[in-house]
Amino acid sequence: MKRGNTLYVVVPCFNEEEVLNETIKELKKKLESLIKKKKISGNSKVMFVNDGSHDNTWKIISDINRKDKMFTGISLSKNEGHQNALLAGLMTAKEYADIVISMDADLQDDVNAMDEMIDKYYDGSEVVYGVRSSRKKDSFFKRITAQGFYKFMKFMGVDIVYNHADYRLTSKKALDAFSNFNEVNLFLRGMFPLVGFKSDVVYYERKKRFAGKSKYPLKKMMSFAWDGITSFSIKPIRMVLSIGVVIFVLSIIMLLYCLIVKLLGQTVAGWTFIVGSIWLIAGIQMLSIGIIGEYIGKIYSETKQRPRYIIDKNLEDKE
Ligand code: UDP
Ligand code: MG
């Protein structure tokens, strides 16, 4: 089967006037070279998503669109955050494209990794993850916090590709399947692995932000990690249940201990009763919270209404 070859590069932008002109230059060079090598069709485009910027971002996007049809864009009514902006771009682009690559506006992701991504797409991958081979160019602080982020996510039971952010190729087929995920709390890098299909990774060196400031300060990053965990994993609930079981077992031991101490006559009046009750009640409470949590966990998975299966191949379909 010959695979479609129209590429859309989706770039979410929030107050990126300082970098946008450079991004436009770089992407134009890249797309032209890809078109020349016949890897992508001549009507491939860059689609900017203006995420409610307060600066000249949208003006730059609409100006370049007027001058050069290789560039197009959509503008959201207000700032919705990186993940929502990206989703808006992906879902819009999939209507025009066969291949969609998402990347940040700040040129931290190496555009030269696109060649290899597209090769892997032609080899049959529906999702190709860009993975940072090193973080030498990141500040010490960013490196430590970001690596901690991935490790903590893994520990909390979220299956994500290590050191992969949102630089990723997705085929139209993957995006069509993805559009069946209706959840509101988005954590795209954790959701694409759920789509299944053949996937691959491409390594690239992550660069410094070309200009402007990071829109992900520590506070946002922490809330992003927390969002990721609570939207993907009921491990925290399970932890409460485990603690409940442990405390409950401990409380039985404590009760026995209290009785023994009492029988040995080494206690003041009322001690056994008070200490014993504290442990028993705490144990029962923790256990009960854990059990209620299990049910909440079930409600949580049900309300997401994630697709229960995605069909990869159907021999009845004629190509
Ligand atoms: N971004 C966005 N909406 C926001 C915040 C960020 O569209 O509310 C975009 C931003 O313009 C950039 C990308 O998301 O293209 C990633 O942001 P940034 O580079 O600041 O994050 P970092 O690389 O520092 O993690
Ligand atoms: Mg960045």
C-alpha cells in the first residue's frame, strides 16, 4: 500500500513573537528540502495554533499566511494551555494531512529529526516519538526536574516514553483513532501509547530555547505531572488501600500487645482501652477509605469513556 504523503507540522504558540520569525524560516527550509527529496507532497504545510496570545503572535501568523501558502494557522478564542492547543491543531490538521508532526515553537526540537520520523512512517509506523538523547543544553535545574518528572510518573504507574515530550509524528490513522478519546484532562504524551499501533522512536539532541521564556515554570510542571498521574493511574488510590491494610494488621498486633501489657499489670487504668481503640479505629478507617477509593477508581475509569479497542487491520477493507 502506498502511504499518503501530505505533511502538516502543528506548532502551538503562546506569546511567541520573539521566536516565530526564526521558526518560520527554519520550517520553510525543512519543508522545502523534504518536498525536494519527494518525501512529502508539495501542498504540505505548517499549521500554527495561536493559543490566546497577548502579543503579536497571531499577526505574524496571519501575515505569513498571506505571503506564503506554506503557512496556515488557527487561533483559539482564549488561552487553553499547551495540551489543549496541541489537540486543537492535531484534530484540525488531520482533516487535510496524512502525516502530522507536532513540535514546540521555540526550536528546541531539532527539525532535522523529521526526515527520520517520516522514514519510519513509510516503514509502517503510525506514531513516531521524538526522544531527547541528552539534556546537556538544558539548565541544571530543568534537567533535574524534568528527569525527576519522568521517573516519578513511571513510579506512579503512568506508561510514558522516557524523555519524550510532544515532538511526535502521528499518522492520520492514529489521529482518527485518537479522536475517540473524549477525556478532558489531557496528557497527550501518555495517551498516544494507549492508541496502540506500530510505533517507533527517533533520537535527537534537544537545544536551548531560541528566544523568549519557558512557558513551563516549575509550578506549571508540577501541576502537569500531577495531572498526568491523576488522569492515568489509580496507583495513588491503591497506595491508600495498602497503607490501610498495613495499619489494620498493625492494629491487631497493637491490641495483642496492649492486652499482654495489661495482663502483666504494667498499665495505668484505661490505657489499654484508649491505645487499643486508637489503633483499631485508625486501621478500620484507612482500610475503608481505601475500599471507597477503589470504587472511585472504577468510576473514574468509566467516566473517561476511553475506547475499549481500536482496530488496526481489517481484511474486509479494500485498499
Ligand atoms: N504553549 C501554548 N500554550 C500555553 C503554554 C505554552 O501553546 O499556555 C506552547 C509554547 O508556545 C511552546 C510550547 O507550548 O510552543 C511549549 O512551551 P515551552 O517551550 O515554554 O515549554 P518548555 O519547553 O520550557 O517545557
Ligand atoms: Mg520549549
